[in-house]
Amino acid sequence: MAVREKRRGRDTAGDLALIAGAVWRFLAAALYASGRVGGTMAPFGVAAVAASGTGLGGASALAGACLGYLATGGAEQGIRSAAACVAAFTIMFIFQDAPWAAGGRLAPFAALGVTLLSGALGCLASPAPLAEAIASVAAEALLAALAAYFFRVAAGEGERESELAEKRHAAALVISAAAALTGLARLELFGALSLGRVTALLCVMAASLKGGSFAGAAAGTAFGLAMDAAALTPGTYTAAYAFPALCAGLFSRFGRLAFLSVFVSSGALAAYFAGGLFEDVTPLFEAFAASVIFMLLPPGLLSRAAAPLQPMSPGLGESGLRRYAARRAESISRAYLDVYGAVERCAECVNDNDVARVFDRAADAACVKCRRRDECWGAGYAQTLDALNSATASMLERGRLEAEDIPAWFRESCRHMDAFAAAVNGELRAQAMRAQFAARLRAGRMTAWGQYRDFAAILAGLSRELGSVNGADPLAERRLTRYLRSLDIEADAAVFRDSSGRLRAVIESGAIGALTRDPAWLDRLSAVLGVRLCHPDDGAQGRLTLLEAEPLCVSVGVAALKKAGESVSGDRGTYFKTDAGVLCVILSDGMGAGEDAAGGSVEAVGIRERFLRGGVEPDVAMKILNGALLLKNEDEWGFATVDLMCVDLFSGEAGFYKYGAAPSYVRSGKSVRRIDCESLAAGMAPGEGAAPDAVHMVLRPGSVAVIASDGVAASADDAWLRELIAGSEATDMKALARRVLRRAAELFGRDDDMTVLALRVDARP
């Protein structure tokens, strides 16, 4: 019922918007048809009908234009112009489905054709010379075609994808407004002031004050030409509007009073040099009246009215992108500091394992006080060396030196044979220990060098980020800046897209509160930038960070039980969303149970989270953690299973990464898939940079995933778990996690820590 009522509300709102649009087109077309150019009826009504196309909007414009022509043009001209409007609507209706007429391309030609045809018919009854009549008809037809084009551009509601399109739309708005005011130029207030010209002056003043000198001069030229054409004055109003706007725009930052003083005085000067000031002082009175009204207008209204003409200064997109990449690099740097603190690096040591050095060291210990030392190790060194070399093979094969390994002649001459053999055996044991230490040192070096390779991969990712073809979006920056200025908010705005294409907007201003005070501020900014935005809480004062909202959302539920008799669980689970719109779920089970296991799992999860938040690829982050635990646990046997799941909330692509973790389960439709792990736990995986098990898939809306520690899902008999996941239709993931945990405790008891994380992917409402 609630969904039906909500849909009915949306339909009602759409119907009201359609009706409002039709009424607006009716009134606008009637106003256009009331205009005068050169003393005759302007073809703006015909142009409005052609630009409005077919459907309800076109029919409304046709009715309004016919009414305007018939009400203001008399019988002959009114009927001829109304007939031209009907012909234009008929042409648009007949050819509306033609491929070459798509996008409003037919409108200028339809207005041109029917105006030429109606003008040619009028020439037959005109007393004017033929050449003059032909020139008048041609000028009228060209004006109709141009007006139809600009009316169509001004009414366009599609997204403008370039800066040129934005400028074309702003120019079309000015020209359309100037054409409309020709219909009001004949309406006089108090018998002296033209309503159309006073309104035109207000528009020019707003454009000059908010848009600057050049925007004001452009608007003054357009409105001045329209008023000159309506009043048959040779450039008086063009000069009286364009030149003051150009001069006064330079004083827009000094307040409205100074701005208006310059505008009125320079307008009088322009009218004087145009030669019409002493013949007709009406422009001066109208400028004074417009100045008084302009002073009374609220600033917000002026800002909104002149928003399309405000200068679009370059934003800070490129520098914003560099700052974003710098923050990522800083986050990664902090993560590496954590790794450095967790790892005790092995000191470089010198190890001489030459067998000759074994005998030399033994001699230094056993023969130092012997009277025959100089004879054996001096003059008879060659014979002593031969005797020891003959014993080397047997000694190395056995792992120790026996007296029988040495030739008899040397044993008989040596007075301290037993002490010498004991010293040699001691040196052999030391040699074995040094060899073992050297092997462990080499393994540690290989692990550390593997992390250098992983770090190179991280730097490559940052390089791709900085070299991304997306980068800054200047057009979006200017739209955002223009919108903020329409609210009288001075701010530095940066809009850019990261390497994944996600739009980011950063607004820095001391008036952020004035923006967020509106309850619908986020929806309004989304409309300005053309994408749905979300607002992560970055907590920075004076800075507002907005991100493109992900089309998918995920609900997560967690349930956990400690091992019986333990005060602390050795499992550690967490989930978070990165700036790139990727949801990460981590579950780690430390070795053993209790506080020692908890410490290992907390450390594993913390390091992993820091890297993932920094934008490191999941597989690289896993390998870094494995290497860190290998180095850290060199003197102790310690490890932690790690289960990582990453879901891209833009595409639904998911990756499961495992080091010694229990199986995970994914339900898609009615089928349940088991994701197994064959790798060892982190800290046990041998080799430099040993990669985790990785499985990739795409999760559609409605998919459910369950990640559990080995206390829940270690058994090969998992039929109960598959049935429970497949049969669950609930959207409450916390309830599902609790049911899985409760059933596992019934089946296996509480002989181990148990943790369950359940998540469901849905389309964002």
C-alpha cells in the first residue's frame, strides 16, 4: 500500500509539472507573438511554436501564439501570422519521427519556410516596392529561423557536456528574454515608463553586477537591440544599455550604490553621444526608475537571475586530485610504519664457515699453552695441515671429530689430542648454528625483498592514479561554483574523477553552514553535478567532501562466541567502505585462543585495514601481511588465518582472498557456492611474497555471502550450513549470522572461538 501511494504521489507530481510546463509555454508564446520589430509584428510567435515541437507543449505554444497574434495584430496581420503558426506546428508534427529532424534540427527550417511563405503572400497585397518587400520578407524569415534556434537551445533540459554548450545556453537565454520583452515594450507605466525597457534594464544590471563587465555588455547589446527594434530608435537603447554595463561591471565589488552610480552616469553619457539625450529623456528616466527598483531587490534573487551569466572561473580539480593522491600516499606510509614496528629486522652478521677456520679456532683454544705449538703450527704447519685434511671427510660425514680420524703419527706427537678434538667438535657445533642462522637470515631477506616488490606495485598504482585520464572536470566545477555563487557563498570548489571514474567534489569555504542549512542541499548539489552524491563524514572544518553514490548497497550482520573458559575471543572481524566505493570485510583467527590469539588477529586486521583504506590492491595487502608475520615470528611460532572479501559497490565485482581461512559461502538465486582455501595461514606461507588463494565473481542484487571462522565452518560436512543459507529469505543479516552461530554451537560445542559475518547486496533505493 505504501509503495502504491508513493508511486501515485510521483505520478501526481509529474502531471503537475507537465501542466505547469504547458501553461508556461502558452504564456511565453503569447508574449513572443505580442512583440514588434521595425513597426510590424515580430515572427517570434512562429519561432516559439516551431521550437516547442509537438505534444502538449507544442499545442500550448500554438494556442498562446495564435491568441497573441490575433489579440495584438489586427485582422489581416493577426490571421496571417496565426496561419503561419498552424503551418509550423503541422510541419513539426508530420516530420517529428524523421531521423534528420531529431534533436530539434527541424525547428529553424520550419520557422524559416512558413515565414517566407506567409511573407510572400503578404507581398502580393503590399503597396511597397518589390525589392523592399523582398528584403523585408527575407529579414523576417531569417529572424524567425534564428529565434527558433535560440528558443530551442534556451528550453533544452538535457545535460550540457561542454563549456561551449554552457555558453550557447546562456546566450540563448539572454536572446530569448530580449525577444520576450519586445512584447512588453509598448506597455507604459504612468504614461512615461516602458515596462519592457525597465525590465530589460534590470536584467542588464543584474548581468553586469553578477557576471562582470563582458557578460553585462553582451546582455546590454542583446536587450538594447531588441528595444531599439521595438521602438524604431537608431541604436539609442543599445548604446544606453551596453556601454553602462561594461563600465559598471568594473565596480561590481564596491556595492550596489557605487555600481548604480556608474551605470546611470555612463548611460547618460552614452545617450548623449548617441544623439538622443536632448530629444528624448525617457531612457534617463527609465534608468533612474530601474536603479531604484534594483536597489530594493533581494540579493538572492539577483544571484539566481544572473547565475547563467556569471563567469566560470577555473576550479581546483587538478590540485584537488594531487592532494587526494598525496593523502593516499600518506596513508600508505603510515601503514608501512605499522609494518616496520611489527617486524624486528635481523642485523647483518659475518659468518665464516670454512673448515680450515674450524681447525684454526680449535687450535687457538687447545694449543695456546702447548710447548710444541710453534713446531706444529709453525715449521711443521704443512704436515699438521695434511693430517687434519685427511680427517676432514670422516669428520664432516659423522658431524664430529673422533681421535681415530687423525693419522696415528700425529696422535702420537700431539700431547693434548683429547682437548683438541673437543675444541674442534665445539667449533663444529658453532658452525652448524651459524649455518642455521645464515639460512634464516637469507629467508628473512627474501621476505623483506618481496615486500619491496609489493611496494613497487603500490607506487605503480599511485602513478596510474596521478596519470589518470579522468582527472579534473572543469565544467562540473564551474556549475558547482555558479550554484554556490547563486547562494552568495564564496568557496573554492574542486571536482574530479579518480582512476576508477568515481566523481569527487570538495568545497572549501567558511560558509559551509549556509549551504547545508537547507534540508535538501544534497539533492540540489546532485542535480547541479548530474550524479547522485553521498556525504562521508570527514570531520574537516570548513571543508565539505562529496562522493558519487554507489548504485549498490550492502547490509552486514556479525555474530560471535568466545571459546568456553576464555575471557577474550581470538577472532577479530571488521568491515568498512573505502573511498573508492569498495566494501571490505575482514575476519582473522589468531593462533590458539585467548589474549595471545586475540593480539595476533587484531594486529593482522589492523595492518590490513590500513593498507586497504590507503587504496592498496587486496592481493598485495595480503602478501605484505604474510611477509610481516614471517619476519615478526622468526623466533616464535605464530600465525593468523585471514579471510578478506572486497565488493565493488559500483559494478558488483567481488574478490575473496584467503590465507588458511575456513570456507566461505555465497548464495546467488537458490544455489550456494562454497569457496575453499588451500593456502597456509599468514605467517606460515613459505617463500617470498607467497600469494593468497583468490576467487573472483560478480554479486547481483539479492546475493548473500557468509564468512565464518574455523570454529563454525571447518568441517567437511557443511550440508546444514548450505541448507540454512539457501533457505533463508530474511533481509536481516544480523539474524542470519545469529542463526548460523547458534546452529554451529549446537553441532560442535564451544571448543573454539566462533565468528560469523553475513552480508547481502542490494540495489540502492
